[in-house]
Amino acid sequence: MKKIKISPSILSADFSQLGNEIKRLEEGGADLIHVDVMDGHFVPNLTIGPPVIKALRKYSSIPFDVHLMISPVHKYIKDYADAGANIITIHPEATTNLMESIDHIKKLNKKVGVSLNPDTETNIIIDYLDKIDLVLIMSVFPGFGGQKFIPEVVEKIKQLNEIKKRRNLSFDIEVDGGINFSNSKTVVNAGANILVSGTTIFKENNGDIKKNINILKSV
């Protein structure tokens, strides 16, 4: 059976208790901590920056999966690497030279992710798939938590998984946006092996994080 990793999004956490929330996620069996960084420019919301990530790092030993929704992204990559990101995911539209930004992340000894918005074609990253560690498929338009899953992205997950198999590549396929107990099986069957979830993990079953993570892992 395929091993499913869960990367809870702290966008749905209690921001006044972020350190404790991250501890709860690790104790609950999370594989990664998903950190959404938004600049109010590339996406219509503002979240956290490097100082907060650095402060949170001491609360967890598991990898920080940092999704940069900022533009221009290239000049800020080192700041997030230094703050404690283990995986740095960027959008092709947010850099003038995707290969240069990928190389920059690699030279900082971090894993590289590239994210595709619901309306971004897979073709835009075809030539980079052998150079990256992760593709993050957005199943909502980024900017806010708690949105409804866009089912049309399932075909994109399948398409990406076919390419991965055909070319014998090893990148992870991560899906983020509206992931819940009823659609998680669909995206896993399509080829995803990392699920990002916020509202479901923090709110379902009276906030029983461990139970919610286990349900998502068992699809």
C-alpha cells in the first residue's frame, strides 16, 4: 500500500498558540508542517514571514514544508531557508527564471517544490520534473483557507502521475486545498502521496488531531 504523508496547514491553527499547535500536530502523527506564506500581492492575503518561522522551528523536529506565495520570490528564498524551511515550494509565475530559483534552493541544501495553481498547465514544469523533489497541486485558488476543493484538478494529478511513471521519476505529488475525508481517497487514487489539510485536521471530530490525521492516512 502506498504510504501517504500528511502535511497539516497551520493556516487553520490558533495563531495565538502556534508553538503549541505545532507540537500537537507532531504528537498527532503529522509527517510535515505546511506553512503558507502569502504577501498580499501574489495572492490576496498576508500571513507570516521568516522571523515567525524561525521562532516556530524550536517547537518541532519534523520538516517544515514552506509554500511561498510571494512575488518576486527569488530574492526571499534564502531568508526562508535560513529561518528553518526544509522544503521550499515556489510558483513558476513568481520568478523570472524558474531554473535559477530551483538551483538557488538546491544550493541552500533544501528540497525544491514547484506549485501549480488550478488554472496553470502541467506543461509549464515538464522540463523541470527531473530536477525537483515535489509538485504541489493547488486544488483551490491560493489566498485563503477553508475553500472548497476544485474537482477538475484530479485530471492534472493523474496526468502528472502518468508522466512520473513513464519517465521513472521520484518527485512527490502533494495536493492542497479543501482536502477532507470524502475527497482524499480520490486524490490519492489519482497519484498524490502528500495531503495538505487544515480545516479538516483542526476542526473535525471536535479537533481530535491524531484521529483526523489517521483517517486521512488510511485512505
